Amino acid sequence: MIENINWSELFPTKLSAIIFVSYMVLFINQGIFVTASQSSNSAYSYNTVTVVLLTEVVKLLVSIALYCKDYPASSLIKEIQTHTRVMMLYFVPAFLYCLYNNLAFVNLSAFDPTTYYLLLQFRVVVTGIVFQILFKKKLSSKQWLSLILLTAGCMIKQIDFTTAETTKTSATVPTLKTNSGFNLSVNLLFIFVQTLCSCFAGVYNEYLLKGDGADVNIFVQNVFMYLDSIVCNAGILLCQGNLFGAFTQEALASLFQFKVIIIMFNNAAIGIITSFFLKNLNSILKTFASALELMFTAILCWLLFGIPIYINTILAISIVSYAVVLYSQNPVVNQAKQPEKETLLSEEEREQV
């Protein structure tokens, strides 16, 4: 079956393959880093909303630096003035990603990383439906079968095939951590909201990258995204009544921990690599990358946190792996539109990434 994989369609360039692997590694790291930064009662010693906001600032500075490496700063200002409408459109995915990033901290305090990534896999079918509607591309029966198998594999992960009682650290069922302070139904609701945010933000962001924003430099689009995200996160702090309290000397001092700094820079790298992922690949392949993260996260959590791997985990990994191979034989191809005058510039930009 492996020889039937159409690698040229799955990964059109070497860069796209590098982006795919980097995306997975960074997301796996994020779940583990956030879990490692928690105290013994699964709480955080720092303001998670402030961390998300400062992460967006890092992303913004990196995007500006990457743009100014090839273009003058005055050109960036001109681009912002010219494409104000696109910047306003980016408030939609920015707000959704804002909710997603903040809920990630909440949900990782309630679930172990393996279970957390497992529950997020229910976005698979939702992403497929949204992708069909927004891009008017009908998925084939083989593509739908692979999506359904992927979802089934993730569901099997929740079935306990053992006779022993499941412990609080087990990834077999989505049990809450002790003293998390949240009710199970509330956390499942948070996971559902986070799943919807991921689906709609990812597909809408791809729509902008390949649609209304196709003529805009990718670094300028990133600037739009992160400017809007900073506003959204500041709005959350304002609603919490903590906009100014979050930036006191004491509050900022709590952020200067090695684990917290790693979380911010790793999450910033995720934001940058995601834009290139959606530009060079697509939301469906992004979903499968997330499914593969589940497998590697399970292994790393077993090694680092002692979370056991049961037979249901092995079965889930097997089904998900088959679904990935099945999908790779007939992947969704959704290339960005390239105006003739922009084609050469876009190719040069991709080589410089």
C-alpha cells in the first residue's frame, strides 16, 4: 500500500514536507511543555492569558522582522493601508485562535496531553464538511472513509479493554485530574468549543491565504493575524478586569520561568509554521498531522509522565495509521491562486522560508 502513495501530490515540494514534520513536532512539544509547567494540583503559577498575549507579540515581531529582511518598513505600512479590508477579515480567525489558545491551557489542566489530543480529533469530520462548503470541493468516498476511520480510531482510544480500574493518570478514558476545579461536563464543553474554533479558524485562515489575501505577502498576512490576536487577548483581559493587573511587576516576574518562556516561543513558532502549512498544504492534511501527534504524544507521555499505553491505544494508533495511508493515496489538493505578476515573487519567498 505504501508504494501507492502519491508523494508528489501529498507533499508538492521538499519545503512542504519539512513544514509538515515541523508542525507536528511543535504541537507535540506544546502539550508536554504546558503540562510540565503545571504545579502539583494542575494549576498554573502564571497568568495564561498574558502568556498567550505575549506569544502573539513575539509572533508579530518575528513576522515584521522576516518581512523587513527583504522589504523596507515603509512598504509594510503601505501594505497595511492598502489591505485594510483583509486585516479586518483576519479578526475572525484571530478571535477563534484566541479562544483556542486560551482554552488549551484550561483543558490541559483537566486532561493529560494524550487524552487532550484525542478529544481534539473529533474536529476531523467537522473540518471535512467545512472544507467542502467553503472551497466547493467535494471529498471523494475514499477521503471520507479515511476521515471516518480516523475518527473511529480516536474513539477506540477511549474504550477500556482492561479489567483493572483506570487511574487518574490513565489516558484510556478522559478522566479529570485531581483538584482541577472543573466539572467533567464543563470541560467536555470547553473541548467542544476548542474543536469548533480549530476547525473554523483553520479553514477560514486557509480561505484568506488562498482567496481574498492571496495577493498579500504571507508575512503581511501574519502581521494582520497577530495584531488582531493581540487586540482579542487584550479584550479577554479587559473582560476579566485584569488588563492592567496582568502587567504588574509581580505578574510579569512570574512569566520569567524557563518553562513559561519555552511555551511562549514554541507557541510562537507554531503560529508561524501554521501559516506556511496552510499556504503550502491544506486544512485536511493539517488534521491528519494532528492525529499523528496523538501517537507520538502517547509514547512521550509514557516516557516522561508515566501515563500507561493500553491495548486500546495500540488499536487506535493502528487504525489512525491506516487512515493516514488511505488518505495519502488521494489527498485534497487546494493550491493558492497565483497572479502572473506575483508568481516569481511568491516562489522566491517560499525558497527564503
